[in-house]
Amino acid sequence: MKELSSSAPAGVRHVEVGAATPTGWVGICCAPDVRRWGLLLAAVVFTYASSLDSLVRTWWTRDEYSHGFLIPIISAYLMWLKRSELAAQDARPAYLWGVLGVVSASSMVVVGRAAGVLLAEQVSLIVMALSLIMLMGGRSFFKLLAFPVAYLAFMLPVADELVGPLQGPLRQLTADMAVNLLHLLGFPAFLEGQYIVLPKITLEVAQACSGASFLIAILAIAIPLAFVGLRSWTNRAILWGSAIAVALTANWVRVLLIGIGAHYDYPILHGPFHILHGLVVAQVGFVYVFVAAWGLSKLPNERVRRTSPSAPLDSGSGARRRIWAGPAGWLAIGLVSVTGVVLHRYEAVAVPLRADFQAFPFAVGQWIQEPVSPAQTPFRLSGADRELIRLYEESSGRRLHVYVAYFETQSQGKEVVNDQTGHLHDQAKRITLADGSGSAITVNEGRLFAHGNEYRTVFWYHVGSRVIADRYQAKIAPLADALTRGRTQGAFVLLSEHIPPTEGAGPTTGVPLDVVNGISRALAAHLP
């Protein structure tokens, strides 16, 4: 309906019949603002479809990230709590900061896709959301929505990257505390590094038992709960600190229960019992967070937080300006759509080996190649385009497994640095070797537990033309190669030697350094 001006008496309106406006849900869905928001949402989904798909698969397949399904729901609830304040705001687009943010997020996702750094793509999604809020709504909207949107970072697999350096110390702390608790309860136990030696079995405190991922899941619940239910920063800090303590303690108890079960030969190491007691211990931590938040909210320095009913939006052009600033909105759709087109048209340049691995030397110094099957190698990476699997033996009887995983190009699910290689760094140390040509290379020396055996290892990454020991440098190096050379090839190299059980906890000798140099020089003729 369209209102017409006239000289009719006050209170009487003339309307034009025949231009009826849809009402109800039909009217809402047909409203121009809703259609434009739909276009923007479609552009975002089109651009980040691959990243969103990988996130959902991570939540579904990895128990430590299963809380990711709850994070978007909690974030939406935090936004809903701001509905009254949002309804009172007028959209004042911040073009400069908004466009800079969108361009930065677009660059991040494009470079992340080109270099095969999935986390960069996923972080870009949150940066993009914050930038779009700034571009279309301005600072007032950004201040209200910054925390709910930034909270979405908890749905990302950050434990693999950001918490990675903590996993080694947390594993060691868990092993120490579990052994101390076993001693306190009267059970015989001996600690060798991250291994708990019991009379009948030796247990390894694996990466999944470090408690880092459980710690993130607990904080993902405790942080928004504190902001919603508590007003005092002191009480919020108490809740967060105690949640961390309970998360660590619950993980120690979990390993303690595994040790007790193994002592009595209970089937607790594998299968449903192992999963069940892990879930029970996790639920104890979550229950504590809710109970502690409720208890702290009853303290005298806390007041009940009442949210006033959401003020209805005015009808007319004023409301439309508040939820959609036309030029800024169309600019946002255009920028995000261009990013999506660039991503879907991008094709990484595959770089084949310089020489096939079949021509790899039969002998390296005094080490002679022996027959080996792929199933015998202690470690393999998934997604590799080419693999080198060799077994070399010395005259003294020592045997050395050589494994190389080569990626012609890195992409989602095909990264040379991933969660499989992460745990190798936990107890590794750097060593520097002369390569025989007057220069030196730095590699990692550590240990690996596989197939019921323990191996001493030397490993490194070969990205572009560089030998890299640090996993973070190996993550960043493909970014530079993708931007400057349009290629992201890389290789992971692992040399492993079985440690006999009679050798004890400390290795008497490491992987022979002469053969490490020999393998490195031989690979130079094969890797681009």
C-alpha cells in the first residue's frame, strides 16, 4: 500500500489499492533487506564452503574438537542477548577500516588456500565476519558483536597449532602426576619420560592424553558462561582459573584410572571402556563449570542481570537504514563474491620430482638396502603424492628405516605439516650437521612409538629448496612460495632406528649422523 498526500481532515488517510505489500513470513522473506542479506550470506558460503566443510568434518571425526558443534549456537545466543542494544543502533558504515579488513581476510583465505594452510582459511572466516560488521554497521555494531563473533575462534582446531608447544610439557606433567597418584594409592609404577612402567605393561601418555584439547573445551564453556552469568571480574577470574585446574586434574584422574585398570587387567586401554571413562571424566569438568558459575552468581557482590525486552524496530526507512546501509552492503557482496571466484578458479601448480624415487641409491656409505614392505615402516603420512620407503642395514646388524613423503602441491588434507607430524616434535631437540659442502643443516632428533616398539628418529622438512627443522617455519615457507613462485611443493623426511628393549630409557647412540648426511645429499638429486 502506498500513502497519498491530500487535504483530508486530520486522522483520515487515503491509500492506493492494488499495490499490496506481502505480510507475515512471506513479506519478511520478500523484503529487499532480507534478499540482500541472503545474497551476502550466499557469497560468504560460496567463498568459505571448503573451509566450513573441513571444520564440520573435524568436529565429527576428532573427539577433542566435538565441542565445535556447540560454538556457533553459543555465539548466536550471545548475539541474541544484545538484541535490545542492536535495535537502538543506526548503521554508520566505516568504509576505510571495513574495506581494509575485508581485503585482509580475502588475502588470508587466498594465500591459505594457495599454500595449503587450512588454519589460515578458517581464521579468515572470523576476520571476514568482523570486517563485514565494521564495513556495514560501523563501530557501534562492531563493539556490540566483536566478542560473540571472536568467540567463534573456539570452533577452530587451534590446539594443533597454538597449543602445540604446550602439549609436550602437559604430557610430561600428566605422566608425573599419574605416577605420583599411583604411588599414593599403593600401586607400583615407574616413570621413564612419558612412559608409565607397570609390572604387567608399559603405558605411553599419548598426545591425546596431554589434556590440551580438553582444556580448550572447558574454556569454551567457561568464558561465555562467566560473561553471561557473572558481573564481577574477580568472580569471572575465579571461574576461569578453577576451570583450568579442574580440567588438568580430571585429565590426571583419567590417566590414573587407566593405570589402575591396566594393573588389574581390565579391558580399559582400548575399545568402548577407554572411550567411556574419557567421556565420564570430561563430563565431570563440564558439570563443575556450571555448578561453580551458579554458586558464584549467588555471592553478595553479584546482582541478577536482567535483560530488558528487545525494543521493536521502527517501521519505515529508519529501520531499513539500521539493518542495511545500501552502498556498504553492495560493496560487501561484491568484495566477498570476487574472493570466492578467485578461490574457485585457483589451481595450484604441481611440481613433480626431479628424479623418481626408484632411482634412489642402493647403498648409502656402509649401509646396504634390504627388502621391506610399506606395512613395516614405523610412520607414514596420508595424502602424499610420492613415497620413498627404504630399509638399510649395516654390517653390525643395525637397521635404519628411511621414509620420505613428497607432496607435488599442498592443499587441504595434503599438508606436509599436519597433526600426524605434530607429536614428533614434543620431545625432539635440534641438532646441526655439516652437509659435506662447507655448510650445515639443522634437523630434529627425537623418538617415536609405533607397532609396539620404540624408535629413535631424525626428521626434517624439505620445502622448496630449503631444509627446515621448525614446523612453524615449514608452515610459513609455502606461503612465500605460493606468492612468489606459484608453487607449494614440500617433503617430509624421517629416519628411524629401532631401540632394543634391553637398551633402557636413554639411548646410548643416536641415528648415525653420517647416514643422515648421505640421505640428505641423495635426496637433493630427487627433490625439486
